[in-house]
Amino acid sequence: MGESREQVPALARSAGLARPVALASERVVPVLDTLRPLLPDGGLRRGSVVAVEGSTSLALALLAGASAGGSWCAAVGFPSLGLLAAAELGVVLERFPQVLLPATAGAAGWAWAVAALADAVDVVLARPPAHLAGSHTRRLAARVRERSSVLVTSGGSWPGADVRLSVVGGCWEGVGEGHGRLRTRRVEVVAGGRGAAARGGRVALWLPAPGGGVAPADVVAAPVVAAAR
Amino acid sequence: MGAPRTLALWCPDWPVVAAGNGGGQAGAVGPVAVVDRGVVLACSAAARAAGVERGQRRRQAQARCPHLVVVDHDPGRDARAFEPVVAAVEAFTPTVEIVRPGVCAVPTRGPSRYFGGDEALAAKIAGAAGAIAPGCRTGIAEGRFAAVLAARGGLVVPPGQTAAFLAPLPTTTLEEGTLEEGTLGEGFADLVGLLGRLGVRTLGELAALPPRAVLARFASPGTLAHRLARGLDDRPPAARRPPPDLAVETLLDPPVERAEAVAFAARGLADELTGALAARGLAADRVAIEVETEWGERRCRLWRLEGAGAAALAQRARWQLEAWLTDGGLGPLTRVRLAPDEVRPDRGRQQGFWGGDRMVDDRVAAVLARIQGRWGVEAVVSGVPAGGRGPAEQLRLVPWGGPPVSPESGPGRERPPWPGRVPPPAPATVHPHPVPAEVTDAAGGPVGVSGRGLPTTAPARVSVSGGPWAEVVAWAGPWPLDERWWDPPAHRRRARWQLVTAAGDTHLIALEGGRWWAEALYD
């Protein structure tokens, strides 16, 4: 009993030596198939920062693939996050803790919480506070890179994000002048960013799709070259 | 907050009685003195008549009474001799707390009612115990301290009169009355002397001082004395046989201010505690981490462990101590204590062979616990399915790591119907508190809901939170709700609408009592 307990660390070490150095799946956190065209690596590359603008739903949808695959995700600084929508999009709530910052925490407390979570979970969804110092963003980006997690920001600006996804134009269907109800929304997502993401892209999606989740809509425009940043 | 009514049993000169029982010496008849480190601790009535007093030097006592039989003090002997007396009291009530050998206390609430009142209970217990320890007395008052003082006079203090009973007693009773050995130590004797020099001579005068001033001037012993003088107890009587007391603690002398040093001590404690639990086949579900500062300030926080091991406990202790010492502004610590609050049988834990999910879960749990240590348990929450109609009601936010909540509806169960539920898809942004809004028709007039649940006119423009007016291009609803009509204070009548503006913003808006509230945003 005692001996076997002592052997556990040794076993874990040999397991680390025996397995492949870096699997492809370990460099990229998977996303829903529908969202793959938006991302240069076909998923959320570990160590990168993804800035989502204009839609909380899209940010939640980005987490859905990872969460369904068994990864842990966490949200920081979203007192108004619609968890029901997250669940409908495919985020597993048992692995999706919310950090509600007290009013006194400030930008430093926010950065501390994000850095702490980046150590443990695969994807951190965070809303940057209004006045975030450049030093905080640089330090957090370095931390995320070092810890091989992914930071998804939404509802605030993040200069220097690796991938930038903006929702332009949303059109709800199913609702009319006093009849029906909201059923599905067609959005167009414009991708941009740095490095491989700089070539950009434009994808039309049903977000949410009629039965829940995300579905591809007919592509209206071929990938366009985004303005160089 | 008053202390619970307590009965105290007091056996005078217990060390002398115990010496007579156990040592086979002269018994209680002749002059006997029990001496501890050359000083008389207790003496028999015959010795007292000959001029022997507590606190005398041994040689001085022998000079006054040449026939004096001197017995060395042995606390173990006192305790052993007291056991039959406690057993006699235990025949009346199972919750007996031994204050010290010679004095025990029981809460009287239940037994008094059963045996026909405080006086009857006091007489019965005195009779039963007196058969074993002649001369013992009982007294009843609020709180153990007052009860012991009442027992000296064999009194039953009427309910609510404890403070009045204590007020005329001199402050020296603090020292020589109940607490001569054990908990308080030498600081208390110094305190009584100091109080006398400052002109505070009775317990009533001490009780009249403001508590904060007493704490500031006399630190921890002063606060304790002040509590006792006011008729509050230092601690409630506890059961005599608690579940195995496995709490571990360490005293830090000199007091330690650096978190690392305290954490080092806590690590040892964690190993000790988990070892003691494991020896009984237990694992801690919840552990109380308690500290006491040099200034008598105490902090305690409960940590849920869910059976995790010594390393996890040591980590939590370190984070908690760091949080207190660096952010909490707590002074130098004199004591660290880990007490298992809830235990469960240890069923062991299985880790994935390749260091799988289990380890990730542990790491996440550790980080979340750290965040909770900094900002409180409410800082990390998770959503649990719950019943309700609105987007905020269908999921309940519960603190992370709390006891598992049985979901009212979940994937495993059939979701109960909630007629009038806001239909899916759910909004991605739900305002924690509804935001005031305004809605008008095309002419700028009010929009309402008729008695039959139909809109009076079509909404045409909307402004949320005093923002600019936006044109409504599509809308759905109203869905009238009449909730909790059976409970007048909680009764709500609302009508929900979905409004899509020209700019693409889509709101979930409720009309209640003639006012509009934006509840959520489909973004």
C-alpha cells in the first residue's frame, strides 16, 4: 500500500517519457467544426489570445467545442453572462466556473484572476476592464503563452490579439410585427489578426442555429484580404 | 447574546480530596496541604484552621502547622479521582463538560425540564455526587463561569439575573474563582492585579467598560475577563465525549508575521491531521483553518477538501494564511489550528493512468479555491439548472465547491414544464439587475397590454437605460405572466416582449406595473 503510493510519481514520470512529445491536438484546442474556417489553425491555438467583438454568443460558441471535448473553461468578469445560452450552444456548465469579481478587485484583481486560471484551464473567457494598462495585457499574453492556454476576450478591447473575430450584421428570423418569436440569427463573422490570421476571412453563420448550436450559412463572399494591421 | 443556563458542580479543595483517595495519605481529616513547586495549592479545613493558606511557601506553611502532611501536586491523579463524580453526574445528562478536575458543568435546558426545575435538578445532582465526594456543591446560572461562582455559594441564580449576581463580586474572583489553573495562565493574575490598581474592583465595574477599550488596553485576557464579567461565557459547554478530537494546532512563539513561516508550520499540521484521520479510515470533507493573533483577534474559515490529501490541505492553509497576512492586514500570529469540521470514510481516489482528467480537475479545483480564498466563496459560482420562466431564473448560481445541489431538472431528468417560459434560444447577456427602459408607439404614446393579454398598440421605438431612441423593426409578444398570485408579497404580473431594433440590437423587455425593464440582450 505504502510502496505503491510511492511508485505513483515514478509511474507518472515514465508515462511522461513514454508518450509522444506533442500531439497535434495538444497544440490546438478544438472548436466546433462550423467555426474552424474562422481560425488559422483550425482551432484555438494554445498560447494565443482571441478577441471577439460584437457578440457574446460567438465567444460562448468558441468555448463550446473545447468544453464538449472535456476541457475546462472559465469566465472572469462577466456578471451578466447568459449561462443558459452557453448551455444551449454546447458549453458544459459543470466545467465552466464563473469568477465574479468584487467591486474592489479592480484591473489588478482581474488580471490576477485571469493569470491564475490560465494556469489550470484550457480556455479563459474574460472581459477586459475599461482601463486596462498596457503592462497588464502584455504580461497576461506572456502568461497565456507560457502556460499554453487560450484567452478569449469579449466585451472590451484587447490590442495585439492574435486572432480577432468581429460580428458584422445580424439578422433575426422567426420574428415579425407582433407575431412569431426569435428563432435563429444569421450573422457574418469577419476574421483578422496577426501572423497566419492576417489573411483574414469572412464566414456566414446561423448563430444560434434553428435547433440550437451553430450552423454554417451559405457563403456570400469569398475570403477577402483584411487590412494589414 | 446570553450564555446558556449551566449547572456547575464544585468540589472544594479537590486536590486534597484526590490525594486522600488516591495516595492513601492522611485523608481529609488531618491537616493536609497539596504543594506545587514549593507553593501551597490547596489545603484541608484542618490545615486552614491552623493558618495555612493558598499561595504560601511550603516552609512557611509547615512553620504554622508542624503536623502538616505535605503532598505533591499531581494533575493526573486529580483527574483520575474526579472521573467517578463525573460519571455520577452523567447519570442525569450525557453532556458533561469537565472544566478542570474538581469542577464540571452541564447545560440545564433539557434536564431541568425533565427533573422538575432548576432547584430540583441542582439538589438531585448534589445528592448523587455528594455520595462520592462529600462537601460538593452545585449552582446554576447563565454561563459556566457564573455557574461555578454560584456553586461556591450553592445558589440557583434566577434567569436573567446573572449579570446582577456577578456585579458586586470582586475582580479577584476572576483569578481565584474558577480559572486558577489551565486556560488563562499568568497573564490573568497580572490582569487582576492591574485592574485593582486602576480602581476597577468589582466585576460590575469591569463589565461597564466599553469592550473595544478593554481589548485595546488589556488585549486577549482582558476581553475574556470582560466577557466573563458580563455574564457571557468564553465558550459554550461542549459534549464530554465528542467525536474523536483530531484538531491539530501549533503555537508560534515568538509570534510570526511572515506568511512563508506560518505556511511552513501549517504544512506540518496538515500532515499530522491527515495522518490522524487516515489512521481512523477517515478523510476530511471540510476543515476549519483558525488563527489567533498576538492581539487576541481570531479568524476562522472553513475549507472544503472533499477528501483531498495532505498536500491539498497544506496548500489551502498556505493560501488562506497568505490572504490573511498580506491582504487582510492581520497582525502577527500566535496560533494556527486545523480542525476537521466534517469527515467521511475514506474511499480513496483513483487517478488516470496517464495523469488524466483527475489531475486536471485537481489543478482547476486548486486554482478556484485560491480565488475563493482571496475574495470569498461567492466569488466563484457555477450555474445549476433550476425551475423558472425568465432567463435568469432557469439557472441558479451556486458557490463553486459547495455541497452538491440536486438539480430540479437536468439532463438525467425530464425537464418539468414551465408554461410561459421564455422560448429558446436564450439570450447571451442577462442583466444581473433589470435595466430601466422606455418603449413608445409610432406617435410617441404609451404601449400597454390589455386585460386579454394583447398589445394596445405596436411598439415602435425603444430606449434602454436612458440611451438614444432606436427604431423597432420587429417584435414578438407580449407573453403575459401572472406569477405567485397565491403569495401577495411575491406576486408579480409581467408581460415579456422581444424587440429587434434597426441597429440589430435585440432585447428581452418586460412591462411591469406600467414600467419597462430590459432583462436581457440577444447579442
